[in-house]
Amino acid sequence: MPDDNNQPDLDLISMVQNARMMHDDTARPSDYAAVYWIECKRKHGDYPAPTPDTGEWRIRLTVDNVDDVWAKVKKATEAGKLGYKSKVSTRPAAGQADPDQRLLAVRTYSATDTADVDRIKSELEALGITEMTYVRDKA
């Protein structure tokens, strides 16, 4: 809730984000449809803070394989092998007609750091993920 200066209450925002991350820690994508995304963040290792040039590796999945792939990506993200955050949809993304489609995104701090973007792609390939697309947030 904003204070008298119309500034956001950062303590409240942090509290809500922490509560959500506690929920997401054990959540499986196939178990939820009311919450659109389940997220995890890097827990180990240093990684640059997100910049205005962020981007993400997008991996299209189905209900049949989303839990297994998410478990691998979540573990690798938390271990510091991927970007600063990963997230997975619990229902079809906007514009997807197939109700079984899911989207997994691995966030990078900067699309301009091609070495980091390529490193993350290699890590995803090592997890057995071969079909993915990189999308830069900034046009």
C-alpha cells in the first residue's frame, strides 16, 4: 500500500514475494491452474542483477512432460547453473490454443551478454532440452 508520498510499500512487496516463493518451492506445474506461473531463483553463486536488456530462453512443453523438465530446470537454476530466475506456466500461455501446452522460461540478466546466453543454452542442452528459443525483452 502506498505511503503519503505515493511510494510503494517495499516491505509489503517483499513479504508477498517471499510468501509466493515459499509456495513455489514445492509446487509442481501440473498441480495448479489458478496460479499462472511458478518461479524459482538462483540460490548459489554470483550472477549479475537484471538489466534493461533482459531476455529469456523459452521452452515449449506439454502437460505430459512439464513436471519432469521443470524439476531439472528448477534444480539447475537454484544451483546457479542457469540465469537469475526460471518460471513455468501452469496453464496455456496467452495465444496458445492447445490446453495441454505449457511454457518454461529461463531468464538472463542481459541479452547483450552473448557468452552468458550461450552458456545457459549449453546448460539447458546438457539437461536434455534441445528445442528452445531465445527472446529479448527489449525490442
